[in-house]
Amino acid sequence: MGRYLEGPDGLRVEPVQLGNPDTNLLLARMWDAGAEPGEVWYKVTRNGMALGVPGIYPMDVLQEFVELGDLHEPEESAGEETA
């Protein structure tokens, strides 16, 4: 799937395509029993830990608790030297 986005305080939002069978589909069905393989949901973590239960959300739910305008592409590694 595509690249992830970062937000304040260690927030990370990563798109995931639900497979069949896969753990992401099972997690999605905890939120919405009608979740189907092929749908794109969003895995949300803060400092590597799942944010809420189940930690994966559809876009309409995601935008209720994440300020989408605060998300941005990850910056280059700060400690990397260029030659």
C-alpha cells in the first residue's frame, strides 16, 4: 500500500488494504462487521502503539479523531549525512 503520514506527538497513519483472510480484515470487522476485502482502511499508531481499539479505521471515523490537516509526509532522517 502507499506511504504513511505523520502527525504531532508521534502520530502515524498508514493506509492498508483489507485482505482475505488477514488480521487487518478481522480488526476492521471489530469496528464494522460489513468491512470487506479490498477496502482501504487506516492503521493509526502513536509512538508505535495502536491508537484505540481496534487501531484500524475507515476514513469517516479517522477524521473524527485525527486532524487530517496536521498530517504530513515523513521528513528525511535527521541524522543522515549527505556526501
